[in-house]
Amino acid sequence: MQEVSGARGRPEDAEPNVANRVVVLGAGMMGAAIAYVCAKAGIEVVLKDVSLEAAERGKSYSKSLVDKALERGRTNQEKADALLARITATDDPAAAAGADLVIEAVFEDPAVKAEVFAEIEPHLAEDALLGSNTSTLPITGLAEGVTRPADFIGLHFFSPVDKMPLLEIIKGEATSEETLWRALDLAKQISKTPIVVNDSRGFFTSRVIGTFINEGVGMLLEGIRRRRSSRPSSQAGYPAPVLQLSDELNLNLARKIRDATKTAIEAEGGTFEDRASFAVVDKLLEQGRGGKLAGAGYYDYEDGKRTGLWKGLAELFPVMDDPASIALVDLEERMLFIESIEAVKCLDEGVIETAADANIGSILGIGFPGWTGGVLQLHRRLRARRRGRARGVRRARTRARGRIRTAL
């Protein structure tokens, strides 16, 4: 924690930057929550959407949080009113006049993001920091849609933004050091713990958690009992069972990200690797079950609350395993190992530069079990044991049924 929150090579005489006025583009779930944490930190916020109605709806999210804080005695009316007064809901780009910070939180489509930046840039301060809340799209590519690529950086927040402490800061190829320092100052200003990563599709956190979801969801296609595919993730110390997490992240979004990734990899001449989880997600979507947001996924929902696993899973994915023949620890380690190995790949590829960023990012951002010390610390623990490396490779191969090579 001291390392990720430290100077990171910044000159001692460098003056810290303070954001005074931020425009948040997109008043959906993420944009509304980002507006709240910025306003709570004392920053003036312009919350912009395509319509005033949508923007006002986004501001109402802050009001709901403020009202809850009032009920619980965590704030007073004066502070609550002041926080809400700092948020201006609008559909007019000119309302962002003089803003020294932009945080874009619109739909995950490069064309849409380029469009909203082109609309807002003429109204900003000349040196405004340009941030994107994308969770998967490469920052270097998105920077082509702005006039000042050196001032463009990824600011990946985690949901729910008001509770999740992590901010993943992503450097594009053109991102300047000064822009990075300003992003780190912003993290401190809004009380977030930063990790810094280099550009890559999915960056660090989305890449790593994606392997966890693929591994856990794919167990259904292997014929492993439905409850046994969720129980290992809880038993291992993850905050949410893998099927529940998949529902909450949205199956439709998962398929859109998969399709976009496949297109990009193949356009670059690469080979997109198929996963068992893809077939599982497609089967659920064929049944009209897109996850919690759709009111139906791996679980059934009533008034937005889970009521139990969907009984139709038994017909879609017949059980073939003998519970007595598969140790729970084997299933636990498949999930733990697959994330740890992906983190090693990120380190090898230069996506992540320090073990501290990887470990803190995995625990605070994507719920990797805290008892491990983080994704790379788990790897180190295996290596530290007598004959640990050879044993770790053997265990990883066994747990992942031969799909994993020798990353350990």
C-alpha cells in the first residue's frame, strides 16, 4: 500500500495538481457514481448526458446516497445540500466551460467515445486532463479520438464507485509523465488507491478477473454440479460466487466484449482462443437470460433480488461429475491459479510493472482472496516452498486439465 500510494519516481519539487471542475460524460450507473465521489471530494461537477432528463436521473443517484447518509447520521443537512449543489446536470456541452478534468463514462464503443470528446473538448480549459473510464478498450486507440493524446489517460473505476477503493490508471503510448502525475493526484484527491498499468486490451484487472469467470463458468459445460461451480469461489475467499458475479457483470456485456476482442485480435493477425465459458454464456443468452440487469441469468430474480439458482441450468448443462471424485480444493485452485498465471503473463508482457500494483489491484479491485497476499504473492508463495516451482507447475497443469503451460 505504501508503494502504490508513494511518489512513483515523481520529482520532490513537483507541485501537486488539484482538480477544481470536472465534466463527467455519461450519467449512467458509472458516470453518476463518479460524479458523486468527485462532488464528495469538493470538486465542482458537470454531469452531462444526451438529454437533461438522463442527466437529472444520474444526479438523483447522488441524492439517494446523500439521503441514506443523512438517515444514518453520517452527514448533516448543510453538507448534504452543499454536495448536491456541486453537481450540475445538463445536456449542454457549453456547461463544461473551463473544466480542468474530463472523465468519460459512456458506452464501450470507440466511435461513441470519440464523438463525445469531440463535442466537449472546445469548451474545456486548454490543459484539461482527459480521462476515460473504459474497462477494456485500449487507451492508445481511444487517444486517437482527441486533439491532445499526451493529456489522455485511462481512469478505470470499479463498481460501486462510492465503495470500491481502487482506481486503475492506464498509460497509453502517448500519455505524458505529467498526465500520469495529475491522474495520481486525482486519485488522492478523491480518496482512491491507485495502481498504474500500461496499455493492453482489458488492461490488468479486467484481464485477470476474466480468467476467473471463464474458469468458473466453464465448469458448467464440463458437467460439474451447479452449486459446486459456485461453492469453490466462496470457499477460496472470493467475495462473490462466480455465477453470481457473472450475473452482476452482465452476460450481454460479456459477449460484446468477447466479440470486440476477437475482432481486434484477428485483425492483428492473432488467434482468438475459445473458452468453454463462451458456449455457456451463449446458451444462457439464447434463453433470454442476460444476468441481474435483465432480471434472469444463472439465478432467478424478484424485484432485483436473487431468489435462487435457475432450475433450467440442470437441463442446459447435465451433471456428469461424481462429487466424491472431485476434491473441492481442486476446483478452488483452478480459480486461484488461473488468475495468478494471467498476472504473471501481464508482468512478462509489461502490462503491469510492479508486484505491488498487481497484488493491491487484485485484492482491492477484483476481489482476489486477501489471505493470498495477491495474485503475484500467491505465485511467490508457491515458488518459495521446497521444490515449489516444479510442484506449482504440476499442480497448475492438473487443476486446469492441461490447458495451462509453464507460466509458473
